[in-house]
Amino acid sequence: MDTFEDAAPPQEQTELVLAPCWECGQAKFCYEPIVCCTGTRFHTCPECRKEIEGRDQ
């Protein structure tokens, strides 16, 4: 994903949405951050998010 100088971080929506998870590909209730400068929406399910956060450590 491109980065933009002085761009705000993705804004996560307050409710989970039913969508295909970008990590596992299954339709689940997912977190939905929106990149405000491009309008890009991406989805990660709670299970995949835990795995992703574990990789960052």
C-alpha cells in the first residue's frame, strides 16, 4: 500500500462487519479500518488479527 506524507492512520469502524477477511479469505465478522486519504477498506477477522499482532512481536 502506498504511504502519503502527513496522512492520518486508518480509522477503524466501531462495529464488526460481515466481509471476507483479507488474511484468511473467509467471510466472517471482521474489523474494518478505512484509509481516509484513499477510501480503501480492508477487513481482518479477530482470529487473524491475533496472529498478525503475534508476528509483530
